[in-house]
Amino acid sequence: MNKKYKSPRLFLRVMKISIQQLFLSFIFCTFAYANTALSQNELKETVTIQAENTQIKRVLSLIEKQVDYRFIYSSSAININKKVSLNVTNKKLEEVLNDLFKLIDIQYSVKDRRILLRNNTLANATVSLNNNIILEKPIKGNVKDENGQALPGVTIQIQGTNQGTQTDANGNFTFSSLDDKEVLVISFVGYVSQKIPIGNKSLIEVALIPDNKSLDEVIVVGYGTQKKSDLTGAVGTIKTDAIQERRSASLNQAIAGRVPGVNVSVNSGRPGGRSNIRIRGNTSVSVANNPLYVIDGVILNASDLANGSTPIDYLNANDVSNIEILKDASATAIYGARGANGVILVTTKRGSQEGGKISYDTDFSVGVLPKKIPLLNSTEFLYVEDQGYANAKKYDPVGFAGGKYVNPATKRTNPLLFDSSGKPLYNTDWQDESFREALTQNHQLAFTGGNSKENYGLYLGYRDEDGLVNGSWLNRYSARFVMDSQIKSWIKIGGSLSYNDQQESQVDPLGGGGIIAMRQVLEAIPIVPVKYPNGKWGSNEDYAGMEGGGSPIQVSEERLYYLKTQSLLGNVYSNINLAKGLELRTTVGVNIINQETDYYGGRTLNYISRNQGGDASLTADRHNSWQIENYLTYNKKISSDHSIVAMLGQALQHVDRMNFTARAQRFQDDYFQFNNLGTGAVTPASSSSVSGYGLDSYFGRFNYNLKDKYLVTFTGRVDGSSKFGAANRYAIFPSAAVAWKVIEEDFMKDIPFVSNLKVRTSFGITGNSEITAYQSLAGLGNYAVIFNNARQVGIGINRLANPDLRWEKTEQIDAGLELGFLNNKINIEVDLYRKLTTDMLLSAPVPSSSGFTTVSQNVGSMENRGVEFAINSVNIARPNFTWNTSFNISFNQNKVIALTGGADIFLGRTVVRQGEPVGSFFGFVHQGTWSTAEESMAAKYLKKPGDIKYQDTNNDGKLNDNDRVIIGKGIPDSFGSFINNITVKNFELMVDIQFMNGNDVLFGSKHSAEDRVSIANSFKTVLNGWTPTNQSSRLAELRPVSAGYTTNNDTDRIQDGSFLRGRNAMLSYKFPSELVKKMKLSRLRAFVSVQNFFLSTQFQGYDPEVSTSGAAFDQGLDLYAYPKARTFMVGLNIGL
């Protein structure tokens, strides 16, 4: 599929104009409103009145409808029934009032948007509003807390205005003059706001009541809800506003940094991103470490989706209402066999209970490349080539003498690349050519309606996102319908159905081969153009002796990788009240994901598909799952001191998958691409597979509450899975937790500044069943052999059976402390945990006499220990100024406890080793370069001065694989975020800072861009290579690769990946309600934001938050990473 072609420059120009217009409209509207307010104070606003023989009170009413002022007067002093004639058009209010009141001998004065009218002869008359007598008088008052203590800093505001004051140190406040019709709104953080009518009062005394709303907040916990104050487990919550602040295509990006213990790494800057989420660390070596996602009760079972995507990537983040993240065993044990990695519960938006509503949210953004990697320009590239040739004789004298190396000067005669003096004609900056301003538009439309008994909602979305790299984009359409109906007092039904159609063009496919666009950005030589005047692509092969394929522009345009995904997610439910406190809920859910991958490599792409004469493939992947759940909930308050909530349920789930791939090569031209495989002369063997598994589950939870102080929770689940051996298909996953609300004890009343104190602890066992189906059974597969000089295909056993295969189990103990101070203006939460995973599923070695090398077994264990800390505070709370802060930090230590026979498991560039963090980087210790003074020592290792010097770690006088050691880890020691929200009147500023510390990055791009000079372009750092006068360099002396330029994974490629990132800064403006109502709207908000607005790191690549392979333990591997954009955004939220 080809995305409709758009002229880049024209489209860019149009989008720039559109964004500028939207931005300027917002600014001008803001200034216009501000100037209007200023003009009103000066009575400069114009009015139009057409009144003939009309009563004065009617004329004043007509004026009030056009300006934001109120007339205050006494009907006993002013004859408001007197008739006047007034005909003015667009005349200043000041002039109108002067002419009008001059005729009837009335004086007026202006105060705080009120126009006070007085009869010249009755200066001391009382005043009235709208013919109702209201006395203006001074008001005094005092505010105390529930214990009778004075409350300083309480906000006292006149309802419907921006006027107000605050209480002093003794809780007192004063207004010099108020109408008896005014209403005071008294508010203070941590207390319930009160509204006090003035009436005939002159002294107002108020006792505020503590607001426990945050503690009484209802939290989704899996098969039910609980009050936050009654939780015994570790549960994090993310609300709608926080989700909407992250305007991204992926919900995982909205989660990042919001909850302690939840580490979200956004590893790719391509549209939609590629993220890696870990809750309290990695728990397994060979099976999935991703959390379990549950959307509106439907479990997302699909795994192994194309190009590293996950089911949650195909949910429109704008449809989400709130997210709960279950972290400890008390919270996750209800999901038993799949709770070991944590559980993310997503609740989507429902219909409205307040009648019909329409909302429209839109944003436009442009993304730019935040930094460039310094690469060689044409002059420097040729200099490096010259130096390499000159040094080749030293490192390969025999080859040099035999003419193995070509003098570069003899190659610089091509008139397409060089002038007559041998100087290059081109100096192409491939980063400038490959990256673009990435434009995105996002539109979300919602129709909701209903009442307290029935409601509905229709949510529609469209997102069109261009990537930074030419040729990459994402296009998404989404729709969701929800309905809830209270049919009878005893039964409620409802459901939701969502559909997502997403199409992506990706230039960084996982496993797509070494020559990808991002690699060519770094390696394309600068002396060739993007295209020659005759239209031919420039390429490394145009200059003799170079390696590499086409330019990054050619690769992105002629190597096509389209991923098309259709996702359907639906559920229906019924809640039946069987008796008082007893409810039966039945849920039926379905999730269908169909993916199609279309690939084509053009016939001219060197190192990619030229040798195949073009290479095309089509892959279809279908994931189907359904579930039925029934559970009873009994809620009983036994007495004033005792209450219980019991839940018992049963669930059935089934998952099946089908995969098919067809391929063709040797095309006559590139016209059909992947659209007609039959035009390929060569058709390699097709492949297909079908698999499925089922789950049979029984679960329950029991909550006991004693005196609203002491809380006990017991949870258990029995899961049976067809994936495991017949004798081990069922397993029990229990947990227990207790909590003590210390704040409810009598002795806490003597500590008034402490408003919340709770301690809790839990222990439980959860499981991990995310292995490939049929691993306990022997497997059959295709075999190909040569027989009678012909290829013969047969079927044979390709996997040994292991009927004893069983679940991975993770034991977790957690201790938590929750603290609140100053009526919960400050809230602190601390958790300590230990997770121990046993019976890890590994491919363990078996005797070669079996005909196999490995078999899936339960061997090995792993541990995670950690501390989580979060603090939320209300720093300032005034009528027109508030400031809230949220900070969290998490520490996690991971260690592999045991492996089969203690043997290491090598996974590419990482290793799993007992006593070390899982997935540690493995390689040599780089000690710089050999100096001339060390020539004799270097010779022992067959090296010369100028070569890389590696540590002989075992001191055996040889350098080989036995000298490799652990050289770093991609897992951070700590991570967290620091978020501030500041409101000033109608403006709100949100600043979101993310940090990570103690993680390493293996900068694999150095392999080709720094360690293989003279065959492709390189980093500028190679200019500082070893020379006789620069023997302290970490880089070897320049020479061609064939002259012995050694390249290995070593400590020189390991860089500190710690960083401090400005994730998002958003400035928004809520238009005043008076203006919004005049526009017949219910809501109008405009915002501008900058995402990824700064990055502070020592890492030399594009971004230290990276993983390019998609492998479970390759976090921190940068091998030609797709950079993240700095995104400038403007948007509107409109409600009708």
C-alpha cells in the first residue's frame, strides 16, 4: 500500500501556515479578551441600544446583556420606571451613561465591575439590584478547622467573580463592602469547600470539615473496586488529565514516569514508538516480561506481534479514562498465572449522565531532530582515507607490497564526483537530507448522552503522523461505542465495541537486515549526491573500495515495509443484584488482531535485494481470543465494627493464532512490488503455522475490615493451562495482606499535622505462563535434505517432549507506608519489595546423543529487590494561583540467583550469568592503545603500537573469548519523574521532567562508524585516532579494515546512559466561562506544548533511552537507532 503522495514542500508550507494561524488565533483571542477586560474598566466598550419611550430599568437590562457589568441602585432613590428614549449604535459605554444619567440627574461610580447609581439629592440612600433591596455593608469572619483551631491561608472568594481574600494567621478575614445577595465560597486544601450566603450576616464563623476525597477515591483492583483508603496492596493510579497531557499515539508513553516502580522506556522515535515496560524489574529469562493488560475487563492475550508491537499499541489513548497499575502480589494474585510481571488495568470513557454532549479535541505538531551526530564531511573523509592508505604499509607490509591497497589519488578522477584537481564536487550532509520536519495532526470527536439510568457514547479518532526519517509514517482510524443501561433496579447491562485500523510505513523493522535507512544515514559517504543530474541515485558503490548499499534516501524509498493492523476489542456485561449486598457479574469479551506485513526490496538495492532481483513478501498474522467470566460479590456490614467483601469467580479463555508467509524474487521491474507475487520468477518456500491454547480459572478474594482500622485481604486463583504437561497444568496462586490505618487510632488525635498514616504488608505467589504453546510436547517440523542430487523435504521431530514442564512462580513480599500531612496537602508513599522467581523456563542443554542440543525445562531463579518513593504536594492554593508537585523515584536491583549447572546463557551481545543482572553486556576491557614504549609487550599479543589494547583478564598471555567479561548493563539503578502543575487564573503550566540513572548504553553503531574507516563514512571522532604524537588516543591508528583494524564489543562502546529529560512542557488557557457561554460552548481550552524539550546526558548518540533489537534483554543497545523528535504542538479542546 502506498500512502497518497504529498509534495513535501507544498505540504510543509500549508501545514506551517495552518499551525501558525491556529497559534495566532489563540494568542489574538487571548489578548482580545484581556484587552476587553481592560477596556471595561475604562468603560470604553461599545454598546448598541434602540429604545423608544422605554423604562430605565429595561434600558439598564439591555446594557447588562452587552457588557460584563451589573447596575446597583436603590429603587426608593431612583425612579427606575421612568421612561426615556435612547438610540445609539456602537457608542462607548462611558458616553452612553453620561448622556443617559445626565437627563435624570443621577450620579454613578464604578467599582469591581459594578456600576453604583445614586440620586444627587439622596447620596446616602440604600442601593438595590434588579429591584431587590440589598444592603452594602462590611463583613468580618473567622475560619477554624474541625478541632476549633484557626486556619490561616483559607481562600474566601465572592462567587461568580475573581474577587476574594485569604484568612490571616488567626483565621480572620474582612470585606469592606458586600451585598446581602452575595455568596462567599470558602475553600482550603484538604477540606470540603463551603458556600455561605451573606444575607443579613455581618459576622461569619465557619468550621471546615476535612475532605477525605482522595482517600475515598474508588480504585479498580481487578474483578471489583475498593476505596483507596481500604487498599492493602500496592496500586498506582493515573487519571484522565495526566493521560491527556501526553499527546502521543501510544498509551505506554502516557504511563511513563507517572507511577513509581513502573519503568517505561520509549526505545524508538518512529511514529507510534516502540516501548519496553517493566513493573518492578525483569522476572524471567526466556519468557515474556511484559505486564498483563486488561481493558474494561478484557485480557489482551496476543503476543509476538509484528515488529515488536504489543496489543496496547492499538488502543486510542484518548479513549482512556483512568489506569490502575497493580504491582505487589496482593494486587496481582487475582490474575494468578499471568500476574508475575504486574497488571495494567485500563478503564475507558463511558457515556454521559448529564444529557447530550459533544467534544472535539485536536492538535497539530511538528517534530524536529534535537541533535546531530558529528560525521565526517567530504574533506575529512578523504583525509581519513589518505591516512589509512599511508598507514596500511605498517600493518600489512606484504599486502601493501603486493598491490592490495589502491592509492586514493588514482580514484579521484571521476568527473561526476571530482573536479579536475581531484577535489570533491559534493559535500552531502546525509542527516540533513534524511531527516525532515515531521508533521502530525490528531482529531478526536466524541458524542455522549444519557442520564443516571441509561447512557451511551460514540468516540471517533483520526491520527496522521509523519516520522522524522523520510518514508516513515503512521495513519490511524479508530471508533468506539459504549452503552450502559439500568434496565431494572436489580439488573444493569452494558458493553463496548472498539475498532482500530492502523497502517504504518517503517524504516527500522526488527530483523530487517543490516542495511537499514538509519545505518546508511551514518555510513553514506559525503562525496556522493542524493541524485546525479541524470536522476540516478548516489551510492557508496560509486566510489571504488566502499562498502554499503544505497543512500538512506534510496533505501527509505525503495525498501518498503508496511505494517497494517486491524484490531477489534469488545465486551458485554450484566450486573444482577441477587439479594441485598449480593451481585453477580457476567462478562464476555473478545479481542481480534489481524496484521499484514507487506515487504518489498527494490531490484537495485545493493546489499539488500539486488542479488535476488527484487525481493517481495506478504505475511498475514491473525490473533483471536475470547473469554467468559462470572463472579459473585458479597458486601456485608456485619456491625458498626465489622464488614466484609467476598468475591468468588470462574473464567474460561481461549486463544488461537494463524500465520502465513509467501515470498517471491527475480522481478522484471519494480512496478508490482509486493502486490503481485506471481510476477516473481523465483518463489522460495512458503510457510504457515497454526497454534492455540486455553485457560480454565477459578478465583476469589476476601476482604475484612475491623473498625475501619485493621484490614485483611486474602486472594487466590487456580489456573489451568493447556501449555503445560498433563500433570502440571493446574497451579494455585495465593496471597495475603494486612493493613493498619494508624491515623484512626485515638492517640493520633494529638498529632494534628498528620492527616493520614497507614502501614501495610503483603505476601503472595504469582505465575508466568507466557511460553509458546505445545512446549511440553514433542514437535514436528520440516526437514530438507539433498537426495539423488535433488532437494527433498520431509517431516521429523524438531523438539523433545517434557511432560514435567510447569509454571514459573514468583514470590513477592511487600511493605508499604502511606503518610499525609497538613490535611493531605503533602502525601508520601513508600514501598519496599522483594521478588523471587523460581522454576524459570529455560532451554537447558541435553546430551548430544539425544539428537538435540536443548529442551525446555524449569531451571533457574532470579531476584528483584527495590524501593519506591513518591511524594505529592499542594505547595500553594490561592484563588488565582495554585502550584502542585509530584515526584517519584524507584530503585531496583536485579540478580540471577541460579542457572542450570551454573552455565552462562549468551544472547547476542548480552549474557545471563549467576550473580549478575539479567542481560548484562559482555565483551572485552578496552585499555586504550599500545604505545611505542610497549612494542615488545604488544608483540606478545600479535599487536603493534597503534593497535587497540585489550585486557588479558585471565593472564594467560593470549587474547580470546575467555577474556570477555561483563562490561555494563542496560537496567537502571534508579528512575523517576518530577512534575509540576502551576495555574495562574485561567492559565496552566505543566512541566514534566524524567530521569534515569545507572544504566549503560552499548553504542553498537560504533562498530561501523568508528571502527571500520575508509570503507564508509565515520564519526568525526576518528580524526583523533592514534598517531606517533598522539599515543594516548583510545582509537587505533587509521588504516583500512583489511589491514588489521580490530573491532569488538568492548568497554569503549559502553557509555553512561543516565539522563535528565524534559519530557513535556505544556501551557494551556481555559477561556472564561462567560465568554464560553456566549459562544454557546461548554468548554474551550487552547494549549501549546513542547515534548522532549531538553535532554542532558553524556551519551554521544541520538538518545540513551534505546533498544534497537527488540530482544527481551537488549535494553540499552543502540545499533542505528531511530532518533526521537523534539515536538512543538498546538491544540484546542472544545465542548458543546
